[in-house]
Amino acid sequence: MGNKRFIDADMAGYIMNKIANGIPGLIEALDKYGVNPKDMIRFQMVSEMCRSEREKKDLTFKQIALRLKVPQYRLKDIESSSVKDINSDILECYVDYLDLRKWFNLWKKNNLDVYNRFRCLGKGKSAKRQKA
């Protein structure tokens, strides 16, 4: 089974091409807003695992946000696969809080390029906030 447990870059490209063929102008619209559709597709499994675990434990965003001392919208970004807004530090805390570490490490190992883009985005946002 190996890497096929997760959607890889090639499969994400294939899926995105199929979707884009049915929706003219989609790629251009996503690019305009800085959204990487292939990353969204690959991250969807993480979003779903987090949502499922949170619901299974009957927890609200508010409860978790208070416990982790993070804004609720950051948790919602994770569960909605809003990859351009994901903060890797918050993602890591959320994964640990939901007891998904072992599974997430396997996902991360197979999607390190996607994860590293989150890390770069988060650092850029932190720097922007500090300058403001």
C-alpha cells in the first residue's frame, strides 16, 4: 500500500485537471487568490481527520481554541483545507490535541513539500504581523 494511502502530487494534478476541465477559468481564479488547488486536494485528508476526531470527541472550536490559546478561525482554516491560511505551528498543536500525531506524521512524511509550504507561509505571516 505504501504511499498510496495518501494522494500524491501526480494524483492531485490528475484530479485538479479533471475538475478544471469541467469548470473553465477555475485555475486562473484560484491563482488570483493565491490558492494552490493541488495542496488543497492533498491536505483534504488531514482536514477530514481533524474534523472527524473533533466531532467524535464532541469538542467545539471554541473549547479547543481556549485550551490551545489560538484563534478559532485558525482551527477552521485547518478543517476547511484553507491551505493559504494554515499556520504550521497551530496545525501541529491541533494534531497533538486531537491525538492524531502518529497518523499525521505519516501524512507529513508523504507530503513534506505541502507541509513545508505551510511552514513558509506561517513565517511570512508572522513577519508581516511584527512589522505592522
